[in-house]
Amino acid sequence: MDDDVSRPPQYHPKLCKALHNAKHANNPVKYGMPPPISPLPLKNGVSASHIWLPAEPWPSLLAFLCHRFNQVSEQEWRQRLTAGEVRDQFGRVYGVHADYPANVCLFYYRVIDDEPAIPFNERIIYESEHLLVVDKPHFLPVTPSGRFLHETVLTRLRHRFNNPSITPLHRLDRETAGLVLFSKQPETRSIYHRLFSERRIHKTYEAIAATRLDLSYPLTHRSRLSEHPEYFFMTHEHDGKANSETTITLIKSAGALSRYRLEPVTGQKHQLRVHMASLGMPILNDTLYPEPLPQGRTENMSQPLQLLASSLAFFDPVDEKEHCFHSDLRLMDLA
């Protein structure tokens, strides 16, 4: 339903698609194997990134890295190689003069020089041996993506607990606030993943959006959602068998705006935002739906998207407890 995909700097369709393809060009799945365990430790909460090296002729590893990651200077790659911060899945360290090692998985630390600061803090509302439940503010990404690396919930949590195994169990947009569930232990992670895949977690959202009193509530909206044909970071509705479902309830009407309760049955990317926009009641301060705002605009953190993941309820099969968590965050007041 929600995803942490940062909008690229431009909306040109060909550029957006090229960025998308480049991002996935070295997916290890195409080699028929899962990503190996990183030989590099956490660094200020940041896990090492990895790339599978293609079977291509390169004069040196440095030459490949400078070509593949041309936004990073040669001097920066020389510093990383000299510091021993480039290693393969077997732990072998590669220096400045290393030959190009085709068909290995290379690990390195990603660096962002001008990462925007997010002046809002997440709050942990529940912790067990296996789980963390976090109340996430607007604008803070869940996972590293695009121009965000350290200023994410995941990096902050891994740094705070010094635990590289912490992993989010579901998605939530950077612009959306509210509850996110994290796994702390790889051994039990699949059990909690099944709760989502088998729809045994009840998620409730609140939204402030345009008023429509001509509809009968609660209403259930179903549609076919898929990647937008022009902007890969967006989702759109089209003809076909429905793969998304949301129940919408009117809580309070106050003139042009109303407060709604949204209960998604499925979890497609941007599902709630697309469903509300398609019904003629886009969520207040949405910069993507129904149409993306012009490029180059400065983000206004005083006008957050009025969408909140307000509660999570489920039976914990590991601890054998019923849980119902509520966000302490609030959307804007309606007169």
C-alpha cells in the first residue's frame, strides 16, 4: 500500500524509467542466488550495500567502480579501497590496484554528501524479544532510498540497538505518519511476514480529505492497481480484475474537508492515496495524487500529508498474545 520510493529529481518518463532499470540492473535474483551475508559490519547504523559484478572485461576494479558509480569521485573510491571498505562475499579485501573480479558480490558503504536533515523523531511504543512497534513521523523514510540514508527509521534503529538484523515487516510512505512493525530476529521473521501475507493483521488509517456527502458510508472500493505507465514511482488504476480493496468510513464532516477511517484489505503501493483520489476526494497535501506537483518545488514540512497509520491489531503467534497498538500522533483538527 505504501512505499518508501523517493521521487527522482525530474519527472521525464524516459529518465524515470532509466533510473528504475539502473536500480535493479544488478539484482542477485538474476544470478539464481540470494544476497550473501555482508562481511562488513554496521557503520553508524548503515548496512553495507552490495552489487554483483558482471562477467565483463575491465582493466581494474577501480575502473569499473568509477564507471558504474560515476556520481562518486575516483578519489572517494581510492579512499574506500585504501580503508578496506570494499570486500566480496568471502571477506576478501580489495585495494586500489586490484584486478576486476567478475561474478563476485561486492560490498561497500553507500555515502550521501548532502543528505537532508529530518527534524522529527520516531518513538518506540512496544518492544519484545522479536518485535519493535514504531510510531513514525511524517517525512521520515522507513528505509534508505534515494537521497536518504542516515535519516531513516531503519538506520536510526539499527544504530540505536546496534542490531543489523532489524528489518521492517511492511511498507509505509515517507510522507505518511504512524505505526510500523519491525522484526528484530531473523529466526522468527517469516512467521510475522505470514501475518501480512495471510491478512491476519488489521490495519486502520485516518485521513483528512475532500468531503463527499453524496456517497453511502461505509463504502468498499476495489480496483486494479499497477505501476504508472509514465512514472514508475506512482501507481494508477486501470481496467482488469481488482487486486486492491479498501473500506472507507466517514468519521466527521466539516465543510470542504472531512475525516475518514480507511481499512485496507490488501497492501498495494500507494493504495489508499490512489483510491481516495479516484473517488474524487484526494488526501489533503498529497503531492502525487491525483497529479504530481511540478518538479523543483521545495518540500513544505509544515504541510504534511494528512494520512496516519493509526492502529495495528493482531495475534502474536510467537508470544501468544493479542496486540492492539495505537499511534500517539494526530492529524490536523477539523473545526
